[in-house]
Amino acid sequence: MRQLKANVYAVGAIDWDRKLFDELIPLPDGTSYNAYLIKGSEKTALLDTVDPTKTNVLIDNLIKSGAAKIDYIISHHAEQDHAGMIPMIMELYPEAKVVCTPKCKEMLKDLLHLDESMIITVNDKETLSLGNRTFEFIYCPWVHWPETMVSYLREDKVLFSCDFFGSHLATSALYVEDECQVYESAKRYFGEIMMPFRTNIQKNLDKLMGYQIEVIAPSHGPLYNRPEFILEAYKSWVNDEPKNIVLLPYVSMHGSTKEMVDYLVGALIERGVGVKQFDLTVTEAGKLAIALVDAATLVLATPTVLSGAHPVAANAAFLANALRPNLKFATIIGSYLWASKAVEQITGMIPNLKVELLEPVYIKGLPKEEDLIALDKLANAIAQKHREHGFK
Ligand code: FEO
């Protein structure tokens, strides 16, 4: 338990050891489930709970913070890492009411079997007084579920932002100490979770611009006592044009595709195009997600196996399609021997990407002179497209 301000406590849990979220997202630096207790002169509110695996930590912190009573459990978001302990908290504090959006209420009923009578719903911009402190609730749909809201504590100018602006980062520091480290974690988090909802996030950022914010207190990772750091980062991830970068994930079984990758990477660098190359057999999804935030072009390199794309390349295409990055161009390179449907398969897997498909270079066997010329042409086309669009 740590104190942010008088009668405002961080009562959540650090999860140093968690390695996977949603059984999907790698957590190389662990995570935290931040919850906050605010004692007003008349009422006390708990803001979110923690993942059920950290039950004891939250209860211990509530005891340490002297939470004799809880009047409101403000539930910003129904996902289990924040809402999962609400039923247990309701048992310990039976007088408490859950405060949430109407959409969140339905989700809490479905996910936790909460009874209607336990829940108070609030409208967008509605306020709730704790006596000497006032919350304003701000709907922020699709960061990253449709029911989400954030809370602004007016007197203290603290924005409790739930997943919005979060980072999967286990750290003993309450506030950001190393902005470079947090930038990478927050960008990874944005790429994995927020990027598919860029348009909604832009609207929600605009909505928050009217508030004087001194501290952003998210539900994952350290708090921001220099909010402009993360606000500016989000604005650039959401609004900026892609950069002069080719993302080149590849897999190669016997070296032909790798030879093409090496040649194309060299050709792109010679033409002033930045490249991020990843070996898909050892690259975790977060690395691809970070690179997808900025890249202008995706070149997926795959050999043919069992007459189609290599499954790890198909997995990367599926991921890129789901994350809906701001890519502008895409193509496929690789090698086959007698027949292949890899190009049709991969292009059929990326309907969400609003990209211009460039001419693939899909060749027979080890690359020959004419294949290298085709790769040079591809590098020329990419460099020219990037220049025409002014990508920097
Ligand atoms: Fe951290 Fe969407 O839950």
C-alpha cells in the first residue's frame, strides 16, 4: 500500500512473475493491477480491484489503509484483471455499491453474476461526491472494451484512466522514473490492445483535452506525474503518418527465403528505407506489435510448406490483420519448389489492412539473378512509394 495524496492510496498488486496475458500477450516485464482507495469526508470509494490471483495483496492493502468501510466500488472496466475480485469485496463490505456504466453493468452481471441491486449506473460526465472530493466519470468506449469509463478526481486533478495509457510493467516505483523504459512498455501495450481502436482512442483523447490533469493513474504500470509524456506519445501513435519503415517478418526452412530477405533488406537500406526484420520462429508477438505501430510497409517472407504458407507466417498475418495497424503497403516474398498457394493464402488473410498490395516476389528454389533483379524492383517501388507519401 502506498499513499498518493492525503487519503488517496494505491492498494493494487505488482505481478512480477506473470508471463502471459489473455493466454496470448507475452509479458516480458510482468505487470501490475492498480487499484486505488479514496477516503472522502463522507464516503469511501475503491477504484477497481485486482486480478483474482492477487486477492491477498488487495485485502492486505485495504487493511493497511484503514478501509473500515467502502461505500462505492467504481468499476471502470469489466475485464477480470480489474473486476474479478468485486464479488469478494462485496462480501467483505456488503454495504458497498458498484458504480459503472450501463454497458459495464450488463457485463458484470454476465461475467460475475452480480445482482442488479448491487449496481448503480452513471451517465457520461456524471459526478459522485465523497464529501470533500468529487469524481467526474468520463465515458471512454473502446479503450479497449465498449463499456469503459475513466474517473477524474476534481479537487486533486488526478485522472484514473484504467487500461487507457497503461503499460504491462512490474516496477516498485509508484511513478514513472525511466521514461524510455515506460515508453517501450506503453507502446507495446498500445500496439497489442489499443491499436485496433485508433479512431475511438483519438476521440477519447480529444475528450480528455478539456481537463486539467496533474497525474494519470492507470490500471497497469507506473503512474504519470508528467502526464504530457504519455498524452503526447498516444497522440503520435494515433495521429501520425507511418514512418519510412518496412516491417519484414520472415521464416525460412532451408535458406532460400532467408537469402531473399537478406538481399531485400540490403537493397532497402541502400535506398534509405528503414527496416525491422524479425525471425518469426523466435520473435514474440509484442515485438511485432510495437513495430506495427510505426511501419508503413509489411513484407512478409514465407517459404511454401504443404503447398501453402508456413504456419508461423500465417500466424503473423493473422495478428497483423487483427491489430489493424496504419500500414499503407504490403507484399509477400518467398520460395517454393513445385507448387504454392502461399501468396493467395496470405493476401486472403489480411482484409482489415487498408493497404496497396505491391507485386509479390515468389520464386522457384534458390534465388537466381532475375529473382534478385525482381527484389531490386520491389525495393525501388517501396522507396518510391515512401518518398511520394512523405514518410520520414
Ligand atoms: Fe487490464 Fe482490459 O484489462
